[in-house]
Amino acid sequence: MSDERSGRASDVTQREFVGGQRLFGRYTLIRILGRGGMGIVWLARDEELERDIALKFLPELIIRDPGVLSDLKRETRRSLELTHQNIVRIYDFVHDERSGCISMEYVDGETLARLRCDKPNKVFEPFDLSAWTSELCEALNYAHTRARIIHRDLKPANLMVNQRGELKISDFGIARSLGDSMSMLTREQGRSGTLVYMSPQQLAGERGSHLDDIYSMGASFYELLTSKPPFYSGNIDRQIQERIAPSMTERRKEFNIEPALVPALWEETIAACLAKDPARRPQSAAEIARQLQMPSPEARPPAMRSLQRLFQRKASRCYRSKISVAIQTMLISQTASRRKSSAGFLRSPI
């Protein structure tokens, strides 16, 4: 295989692009938002619709291959069906003979990966994640059951929180399509995704299913709560296939994270998500929400979201602790209220 043909995935077509440049007759580049193995993302202005968007540029290898480009375009446009408030919207797929990109909703915020690093112990506590977990489960359940689309690269870096404190899943449908396209062109093993969050089946290159996303969600939350994914050193491929990850409490003790104890409900649910056998995992994101006793986004009071947003501020540890207690109290109260309501319904006469 020639060097030209096997070029790096990060060699993208926008190397000559600069802020202020206008592309495809409607997009004005503003600044680079991020760089990755699958291209560079620019903040741009859609002059026709008068709104800021994100432009994800494609690797040169894809632009050079008409067949792969056509397949990617078709697959990516399937993502236009995703119209959930917690999923980053895909707007269009545009290209010419020199460059191509996917235009999508611009999220002004941070990823959970970065927010985790801002925490005192570099980890979240379960109550920090409660509201976002509820939103993530609802969005995944929508994508899996209604749109019939799987993510295949779910990870903390693809989970964003906007300025209103709302969770947004990015790269839905795009990550898998780009990964599969690059695997085809570089003749690598037929798997897409990020290794440390991959299910054993995804690692083996098997046909994708929504249960791969369930595993990746478990691996993501394991990292958010312990600072590391389940397997992160040594022969990761083999460990994913054969080893059982230590409990999150054990991992936190190993890293001297206080408090070390993770509630049993979270331990059991995340461990189930990481099951080697897909049949032993929760069979839907809605099931995960039920197991964790998450309130639905509609049932969550506005005050809950306001408190959640306060976690993003760099407040004192004492201040964060007070907010944490408030959120826990609200969750417990709400759960008790729902149970009481259900019990009253069952006792009511016919």
C-alpha cells in the first residue's frame, strides 16, 4: 500500500483555510473548535440562515474516493432524521472536488470529558450526573427505538453540556460512518469507534447493534466516576474480551479518591452495561433509567436544572457540597412522591 493511499486520517482538506474565508457559497469560517483523527471542526456562520454552525471537515482520503464519498453522504443524511433536543442536529452534507464537510448544530459549551477534569478529584459523583444521565437515556432510547440509528462511538468527549446545562450527544451517526469509511480506505480491521469504550462485539468487528451503545455508555460513566475507563493500559483488546472490570469503588480506592464508595445502584447498573454477553446488558437506555430510578426530563422540576448548572461554576468545595445535598434531597423527595402516588393508585377502589 502506497504512502499516498495510506495517508493519515488527520490529513484533511482545510489546511489552507483561514478565519473569514467563505466556503460553498454560504459558510463563513470563524475559528477552529477542535481537531481529531477524523478531521477539524470549525465554527462558521451560515449566511443564508443567519446562524452559527459547526463544520466538520472530512479527511482527504474520503474526498478522493467517489464511491466512499457517496456512501458516506447517504449514511450521514440518515442522521437528519434525528430531531431530539438532546442530540446535536445534523443540517447538511456539502462538498466539491477539493473539500467536504458536514454542517451541524453549534453547541456553545463543554464536553463531560473536560468538565470532569475541572472537578477537584477529576471525577464526578453520581448525583452530579443524575440530570444528564436522564437526558442521555431519553436521547439514546429515542435514537435506538424511533430513528433506528446507533452511535457506535459514545464517549465523554461526545457528550456536551451547553450554557443552559442541557446534555447534547454529538456525532450521532457520523462517527460510525466516518470510521467505517476510513477503515475501508486504509484496509484496517472493520471496526469503528474508540477502543477503550468499545464492546467486545464491536471490537471483533461484528454487526453493530444498540447494545454496543449500552456498553459504551457504561464505559463512559465508569470513566466519569473513576477518572479512567474500565480498561486503559496493557493489552486493552484482550482485557475487553476476557476480563471483568473492578468495581468503581475499588478503582476509586486504587486512585485514593474520596469518598471511595459508589452507591450500589450505580455499581450494579454500570456493571450490567459492561457485561461481555449483550443479552446480559440492559436491553435499552430506558431500562438503565429505570434501574437508576432516574426521573424523566419532563418530571424534573426547573429548580433541578438550575442547580445542575451551578456545578459548572468553579465554586468552593463547600458551596458545591451544599448544592450536591440539595440535588440529592430533590431526587429522593421526587422518587418518594412517585412511589406514594403509585401506591395510592393501586389502593384506590375500582
